[in-house]
Amino acid sequence: MENKIALVTIHDVNPSCAERLNEITSRLEEQRIAYNLSVVPFYQRKFNLTNHPDFCNQLSSLVEKKHDIELTLHGLYHEFDGEIEDFDSQSTEQEKNEIMLGLKLFERMNITTPTTFIPPAWHLSRETIEALKILNFKIAESRSSIEFIYSAKKYLLSPVMNWDKYGDSKKNLETLDENKTEFYKHLFNSDGESFGVFRLAIHPPHDPEQALDDQMKMIEYLKISQKYKFIKYSELSDDIL
């Protein structure tokens, strides 16, 4: 594969992390790259977008101000009572109804309708793919692949670089050294370059605070030393993969 592509996505975007989101997006704007915001419309069944118009305006202004930011749908509530929302074992109809509820919350708050779906924890079933096709989504991302819904093609990927291992920022401190070792010593240790799609996931609610500096350094390394192109999901196609 000739293209070297990077997908940077901020996950679990919701009103509870509005301040942290501001910090992260400011740092990403300094990098001058395209990136994605994966929004949870009813996070933990506590933070409903319809009750937080200022946060919705924050999202809309980000997208309007910069054409290199894209919103994606990240489930409906992501997790509840310690359980990750299920997009892996329900029927197509159940998955469709849940996704539709999320889309309706976007619509009520005049937020751009997403065409990419990322399930919580990247667990994605064929039933969910069918539901997404009915609802006119174009792309879905799982733990190990990008799915092009209309062409029914799948592109296999290496795991996402992710700092949220436990859903707890203190427990996630162990990922700091793990990810630096994986990134600098494994991904780029043979001849100094790695081809394909590199995915980096930022989780404002649960990443250790120190992770943001590491993430920015990795992005800079990919951009300057490795000449990766940073894109939005909508810019993906099975032609370039």
C-alpha cells in the first residue's frame, strides 16, 4: 500500500468532558491536521445532548470553523452501570432502533448528521452493519477493520493506539509506557516507517492527563518524520486503501 494514512479520533465526546475537549482540540489545531470527534448523544444515560445546548454549539462551531473536523456517532449512551453498550449481539432491529435514537438527538440539536459509526469498545456485529446500511451510514469502524457499508468491503487494520484500557484514568497510567514502547520501538523499529492506516484514539473522560503530550508527539512524528496524511473518515474509500 502506497498511502500512509492516519485517523485521529476523539472518543466518548459528551458534555461531561467539555473543558477537557477544549484543551485537546486546541492542541490538535496547533498540529494543523484533520481529525474526528466521536459523539455519544446520551452518555451513560446521564448527559443528553438536548439538555446541553452550549455543548452542542461548541461541537457545531468546531465543525463550521474548520472543514477538517468530522463528527461520528459513538453509540447512544456508550456505557451504563459499568456495562459497555451492546452493538455486538442484538438483532438488526434492536441495533437500528438504538442508532436511530442517537441520530434523533443530533437532529434535535441541529448537529451535522454523521455518516460514520464507531461502536463503544469497537465491538461491531453483522447485524449492526445491516442496521447502519438501512440508516444510510457509509462507514463503520471495528477493533480490527474499516467497513465500507455500501460496497460491502472490509479493510483489515492493526489495533488502535488507545490509552483507555480500564475506563479509569489512574488505572490507565500503565498505558503510558506501553504505548510509547509499542509506537517507537515496534511500529517503526525495522526501517523507520510503517505503511497503511494508523489509528490513534483519544478519550477525554479516561485518558491519563500525561497522555495528551505523548499523543501530540506521536502525531508530530507521524506528520513530519513519516509523512502521514491525516484524514477524516469521509475521505476514506476502498480506492485509497
